[in-house]
Amino acid sequence: MTEPTALLPKGFDELAPFIAEWGSLETQDERYIRRQSLSMERLQAYYDAVQPRLGAIFDHLDSFPYGPALPEPEALLFRVVLAMSEVAQAVEVYGQPTVPHAPANHSVTIRVPNRA
Amino acid sequence: MNKELSDWNKYWGHAWKPVPDVERIDAADYTSPEVFEREKDRIFRKAWLMVARQSEVAEPGDFIKIEAPTLDTEVVIVRGKDGVIRSFYNACPHRGVALVRQCEGRTGLFTCPYHAWSFSTDGKLKGLPGAEDFPHVDKSTTGLTPIHTGVWNDYIFINFAETPKQTLAEYMGEFGEYFDDMPFGEYTRAVEIIQDLPTNWKNFNDAFNEGYHVQVLHPKSLPMVPTRINPLNHMYDPIYLAPHSSATIQSNTDWVPTGKVMLFVYASTGVSFIHVDGPEEQAAKPRLFTTARGINRIGLPNYSTSTMNFFPLSQFQILADRYMWLRYWPLSPDKTRFIVRMYFGAPPRSHLEEFAEAFQLASTRDVFTEDVSMTRLQQQGMKSGGVKEVVLGENEHMIRFTTQMIRDYMNAED
């Protein structure tokens, strides 16, 4: 079995411990639900590892053309870093995984309509 | 600190007196099936309803199919060859089939999937197979049933009345004139959240028309709004142009963001979701909406957002990086389809911009989640029978105003 670290772009190996939790999620709602299911310790560990690398991560990702054709290592890195859109709300805003007063396992679909 | 800002207190809403004297509302108005049926007939079948944006049917032949779920009705909105936007009930005059099945498209002809009756984009019957068997059908007077349709600014409105009491221009009135230079069309990227929620539709109007709750309900998510001199977040400069209304909201320029990811997003994209800059910085980077005449006419130095209520079911919230179009379609006394459509300036052009948008969307969803949670708990309490009426403060004047508009519609002569 291939080590998961092999899948991330070179130089971002230290983010491998977060692939299992975030690497396969495709939508904002999946990330929101995952955020609610993790402990603050796990969310904080992700935050502490990824936040200092944000600049480097996007410098790397944006050295590729924007669109669906990212190479798989970069696509994986992008999925992992998009988790920060949710984790930051838990760590920087609420100090807890969930939104106060929200129902358990709260799900909210966010979509881009075909016609704007 | 901003000592001179207290000069603006005179623009707080309760200093204004055209607010109707609505101190209490019967809890039954939020729970009763009879009231709900009357609201459907008296309000939703009579008022003009903001339902779509012109850009959704930009070219001749472009159509969209939308729902008016309050009235169990699908509506087809189509731009004709002549450029005119029309709306029709999605119902074939032959035997009633909801003939348009796509949510959007471009066509010159709508064809019913049952017997292939076909209709041009102006709704007229163009063809029917075996016409000789329908000698009693006059093609020139048969077609899709039209719904009154009008356009204000970039927005399409429909009216289900057979003969609306007012044209759309009359309905929009001075409010429409005041905001007719708002550049909605410049915002081309739409992102949408749709939720069916167990609460009465009026709870949404109420939730988004007072600032009183912000410090209590959103202490962590909206610290950039209430200020030391306005901790209860009175809304400024309410504009009441019946049945619509608008108000202005401040930002807390004492607030200093500390979240490193939030700072990263703001720094790398140059924009936050509300104006957190002081007046000099705001002046140095004017944004599209701040040039419109209806925005911040009082010159509030720490202007952040504006709200605009289009009676009965729509609200705009004008933010620094986007505007949000809220709709609350009643489904039953206890259920509402809550739609938040956000229009950003442009789609993301880089991975960084996509990340920044995702961050803003998560943050916005969380704030709405706090609001929505209260509307759900309100319904729970009202249904329990434990309160016979709810009480409104003078600072909840915008709720009072819309409640009076609702009463006027409910009690109007036919």
C-alpha cells in the first residue's frame, strides 16, 4: 500500500496526518459536517499545522492554472487546505466545533446555481 | 475613541415617529392555519413578488422554471423574441401537464411531453397534433396562462392577482425610485443556500429587521458590528416607503481582527465581508454600492451595511464584498423555505480566491445558523401556547412597520 504522504506535493509532507480526515471531501457541506464531528484537539492540530503554511500552499497551488485539471497531488493539497474554511470558524470564532444553538449533525447545502 | 459618532444617534430608528403603533402581535399570527390561508390569499396572491434576476433570462428564448411554493405553483419565466420578459403558469391548457421539465434553458418553443401541444415564447399555442379533432379550440385565444410580470432595476417581479391593484412601478413607488441606481447587475457570481425550516415565515422578516439581538446572539461571529456608543445596535436612518423599508448599519471600527486565517483572507483578497475600514480607508477604496444614492445618505462615517426589505418576502443585505438576497417563502404556518442567494463581484479566478470565498461562505452560513436557530426556537415557544402574544420594543420599529403592512394587506377591501 502506498504511503499517503506520496500523494501530497513535495514539501507539504507534514500535512499527511490530515489526509484521512479531509483529503476526500469535495463539498463545503461535507467539510462543515466533518468539522462538527471532530474534537477541538483535532481541529486545533490541523489549524496549527496548516495556518502557518497558507501562504506557501497557495503560492504553490496558484503556480498551476486555476481549473479542474490540477494534478492529483495538488488537487489533494487543495482539498486538505479548503478544510481551513471550516476549521478556522471553530478555532478562531467559536472555540468549539459547532455553531451555538445549531441542531446536531447540522447540514447546509451550498450550491452555485446554473443561472446567475 | 469615536466620540463624534454619538452625533449620529439622532438617526437611530426610535427617534423617528412614522413607526406604526404595533406594540404586540398575537402569537396565533405565527401558528394559526386560518391566518396562514388568509396570508396566502391576501398577501401572496396580491402583492408583487421578487422572484428572479433579469440576467437569468439574458437572451431571447432564455427561460427559467421557478417555484412559488407558497402557492404550490411552478412558474416559467421566459424572454421572448421581442425581448419582453413574460411569466406563465407551468400548465398545459390541454390537460394540465406541467409541461416545462428543465430548470433552465433556451428555446423557441415549449412542447408538452404528453400530446406535443407546443407554445411559443409569448405563450401562444403554435401547434397541436390532430388539430382536426379540436374544432372547438381557437388557436388564437389558447395558450399558456400568463402571470403579471414586471421588471424593476435588475429584478423580475410577478403578481398572481388576475388584475393587480397596482402596476409594479406603483408598487415600488418612491422606494423603487430611490434605489433604482443600485448596480446589482455588476455582481455576476451567485452562490445559494436553500433550507426548509420549521418556523413561520414572519420570524425571518423579524430576525433580519432589528439589531437588538446582535450583541447577544452573535457575540463571537459579529464583533465587528455593535459599538461602544451603540451596543444595542440601533439601526440608523430607517426609510419607510410603504410597503417597503430600508435601514443603515454601522461597523465597529474599534474591532481589530485577530484570527490569523481571517487576516490572511482579508489581506490576500483585499476585502472583508463588511466594511471594517475607517472613513479614510473607505473613501480610498470605494465599492460599487457605496456610490448609489440610496446607500448611507446620512454619511455615517463607520457605515457597514444596508438592509432593504421588498415586501413581503425579500430582503437585500448590502455587504462590502457582495450583496445577499434573502427570501422567505411560507410553506405552512410552521414551515418556511429560506433562500439566501449571495451575489459576488466575480467567480473565483484562483485557488486562493476559491478558498477565500469558501471561508466567507462558511462564516456567513454560521451567522445565519445562529439566526435561524432562534426562529426555530421561537416557533417552538409560540406553538406551546405559553405566550399569547409577543411584544416589540421601540427599537424593533422595522418589525412594527412590516407587521403593520401585513395587517393592512390582511384587512384590505377586495
